[in-house]
Amino acid sequence: METWTFGFEGKRGPERLILRRRSGPFDPGAARSISLATEAALIRATGARGAPVPPVRHICDQADGLGEAYVMGRVDGETLGKRIVSDPRFDAVRGDLAHQCGRVLAQVHATPPPEGVVLKTIDGVSELDRYEEVYLSTGASRPILELAFQYLRNHLPEAAEPVLLHGDFRNGNLMFDPQAGLVAVLDWELSHIGDPAEDLGWICTKSWRFGRPDRPVGGFGDYADLLAGYAAAGGRPIELSRVRFWQMLGSLRWGVICLNMYMSWANGTDRSVERPMIGRRASETEADLIALLEEGL
């Protein structure tokens, strides 16, 4: 994706805007992500439910000559996870961030997909199948990953009523203000239908704690606050064990993604230095998985 910031002088006066644009062609049959028009529709729909999102000002069409893109209002805040968990500017609000995240997720999950929007449905079994296939395709032998696949298959939670999910709700895709806290949910391209605990578990995955492993929710909060915020905004009760199932699956998923990135560099498919740099983090997820396997759900 490309992200451009620009100013506009119109009838409303000066506006600060953001152009979000796909740099290449989009294949809906092969892509995991959704179209930008669908992404913009979901932002508008969840915003109408009260979720903090940037205002969508325009969805581009062929006449605009920009390809697949949309324009939204610019929101001020911080998105760098390390700063959010450690910068003294956020000390006053950090204690409430997990509760805020829970409330916002309840608003997202209560939003019906807009008319005409069709999203993929994903559950625990399909995620395990998908990422085990990717893992096997690498030809690697990583016993901890294999043990995690086996453990999760043996501890699948009962099916939950599927809801709209953000799909990538984590520290790094959220914008925070030092006074107001959570002010915008960004990066909706992985939205889908599924178990509400998936979104809650993903923000608890250790890879998104940015040096604060003692704070399971994004490196800034605790499980109890996240679940309390979710319930306070009308979310259905979710057991912590279910959240931890998806947290463990999140670590496993990210571990496979990191491993696949390294393999793409090792076999010469992608020579970008970014691939091995991210790929080395597969070992971090293995350490996370060992701890989770020892603790259990």
C-alpha cells in the first residue's frame, strides 16, 4: 500500500488528508486482503457505530486516474508501538488503553457488514490448516511450531457466533493520543468474519508488546481490562482461555510468516534485506510458544 499526505483547499476551508492507494493490481481470488473500496466501506460502517476511525472523504473511481484508492481525513497521534509502551507522554492514559481497546472491539464486532460487502469467513480450523500448509511448504523442521500445531488442534474452542473482525487489531495499527488515548483504528485490509476472540487474542500476542512482556495487551495493559472494556461496550462474554487460544495461534501464525520470509530470501526468491531481518524473529515466536505451552490455556 502507498500512503500519501496532502493538503486541500476547498469550500470547507483547508483540510489535511491522507490518500491510501494500492500500488499494484488486486486479485480478489488470490488475495488475503480486501479491496480498498471494501476497506473504506467498513471504516464508514464501524465509525457509524462509534468506533474511532478516520473519516472517509472519497472513494476513487476510474475517472480519478489514481487506480484503487480512497481519501480520508488525517488524524493526529502516535502509531509506533515502542513509544506507546514507554514514552512518558503516554503515562497518563496508558492505564486505560486496554479498556479502550476492548470497548472499540465490541463496537467493531457489533457492526454488520455494509450491504453488498462480502467477506471471507475464517475459523480456528481453517487458520491452522492454512498456516500448517505454508509451514510444510518451507521444508523446514521446527519442532516447537509442530508441537504448537498439534496442541492447538487438540484444544480447539467450541464454535462462536461469527462477527465482523478487524483482522489485524494490534499495537502498531492503532493510533494513540497522549491525552485522549485511542483515537483511530487503522489498516483494515485483513478484515473478515470470524470468532470475536481472534481480534482480542491478536493484540495480546507477545510480538506486539514492544519490550513489555509483562503487559499482555499490546505491551500496555492486562487481560482483565481488555475483557472488562469489551463487556462494558456490550460485547458478549468471552472466556480468557478462548482469548489465549487465539493468542497462541497468533504467535504460531507470525512464526510461520517470519519463517516463510526467511526462506524466500534463502532460496533467492526475494533478495530484500527486510526478509531475513524479519525472518529471524521466528525464534522469538518459538520462545513465546514454549511459555504458552507450559502455562496452558
